[in-house]
Amino acid sequence: MKRILPHRAIIRLTGPDMLHLLGRTVTHSVDNWQTGEMRYGALLTPQGKVIADYLAMLSLENIYLDVHVDAADDLEKRLKMFRMRNDVTIERLTDDVVTEGSWVDVRSPQLPHRAITPAGVSGIEMPEEEWHAARLAAGVPEWGSDYRAAEVFPTDINMDMMSGIDYKKGCFVGQEVASRMKRKGKIRKRTVKVTGEALETGADILAATPIGTLSSVAGSVGLALIRTDRLAKAEQDGLAFTCNGAPVTFELTEWQRAEVDSHNAEPAGE
């Protein structure tokens, strides 16, 4: 029996201009997109913040956008606004569901593979706590839990490191801001994985100053949006990290470690 992934909805694009529409509006490239391949991307505000991110699956005749259920109606409406004279039909599928399947989640190999399952196929919903434990273990933030519309930039949630934004593609909404942040060099805000015994969503991680804030927690594992320069300075000064008075450990990936280390010669900003 298939397991239905929680809190997901499906938007379907159909028509000869479906690739062109996405190509000029969203963050990921549509070039050389092979049938059966999943891509990760988002629609941004003109100011470069994430309205909604999604996983896009290309089939022979359609593109399916796997998006958080609370963001689906807004994303559908905005894509229709950008449609203009493009020959493409955009509709939310109210009966089909996102399930475990053969589509690889490009954000992390640790996450369940996905499929679009037609209505009428029996299935059971994956327990919410199991899903959140899996994505936190993989270090993957999610719309609805870690951020909502127009709250974060793509780099805040590591989209650039999960193939979610292509800086070399043609124009997309918010590209000027996103590209300028990239050209500046060092990224100062990132979502990272942490462990500890007193983690609480919304709580600050402290050293001499706040390092960041926990955006979601599952047991002793959490995700936090942090200032990488402040983390580097605190490490350089030999300070301990705490949350609610208990020790916290940062579980950084290799690229996150490299970004933090790149700040070691700089003073922490405000």
C-alpha cells in the first residue's frame, strides 16, 4: 500500500508553452529537462524572497508541481497571472496525491522518493512526525514549518546548494536581487542542522550573542537559521553554544563548514 506524504498538493501545467512559462518566471532551469527527471525550484517576489518552493516533475505531456498545501492556491494564482498569452493550462489537482515512489527528491537522497498517484488508489498517510524526523535528519527545511511566503531568501534555506536556483539561466522573477546576493560572495545566513536536549522551535541558540533561531525541531534534532559569521567568531573565541541553557552542537555539511571557516578572518557584523 502506497504511503501518502503529508501536507502536499499538486499543480499541473499542460500545453506547448509550459516550459517557456516556467523558464521566464521561476528559479530553476528548464533546459535539457528529461522526462522522468525532478527539479527543485521556487517562485520569488520581485525583492528576491521565496513565495513558494516546490518539486517539479516532468512527464511526457505535463509538469507536476509538488508544493505545500498551504502555498498551492497562491502559487497557482500567481502562475496564471504570468501566463499572459502562453498556451498553457494551470490547474490544482484536488484528488491526486503525492506518495512515495520512483521520483528522486533532488534536495537529499535521504528523503523518500516521490510519485503522483491518481485518485482511487488506496494509501495511508505517512505520520507527520515521521516525515519531519526524516527531513530534519537530512537537514532539509520546508515551507510551512521553517518559513512561509516572502520570509526568506533562497540562500537562507540553502536552495542554491540543492540545485534549486540557476544563476546562469535567463530572467526570472527576483533574479536581480538573487544574483546580486550571489555576486557579493560570502553568504551570512544559512539553515543548518543542530542537535541538543533542550531544543524548542522559536528558541535562540546563544554564545556571547544570539547565533540563530530554531525554525523546527523533532526530538533532539532541529534546523536553525543562523548567522554564519557569528558562528565563526564564537568558534574562534572558544565559546560554548546553548539553547534553553543546554549544550547545542552544530552538524554542518562540508560546504557549510567551508562557508563558516571563510569568515574566520572577519569580525562578526551586526
